[in-house]
Amino acid sequence: MQAIEFETIAHGHTIRIPDTVPDGVRLKVRLLMDEEPATTAEGDLKALLAGMTEGLTDEDLSRPREFGRELPEWDT
């Protein structure tokens, strides 16, 4: 068994391993993070959605009075 250590940054929930690791080799991966991952209330979707609007006013949540573009005028 061999061990290598390298640092990388995850992008799109993926990490790139060094090119020296051949294809088809069984790997054991250990992730060490400097920062604490964000925790969510697992299984409590209602509480998660309710927390999204915390601190917003009725004016923030109101729909704009804009109804889109004017109807186009067609040549007849």
C-alpha cells in the first residue's frame, strides 16, 4: 500500500487527483476541511423554508406591478 498527500480545491463537488495515480486503482479517500461545513435541519424542510424569509418585510416579498412587455403591433 502506498500513500500520497496533496491539497486541492473542490469545484462542482469534484476533486481532481494527481495524474500519477493510474486508472483502475482502488483508492481510499479521507477529506479534511479547515472550515466547519454548513449544517441544515436534516429532514425539516418546513423549518428550512421558513428561515429563508427571516428578516424580510412585506415590501420585500410583494410582487412587482410590472406586467411584462407591451403587446407587439403587427403590420397587416
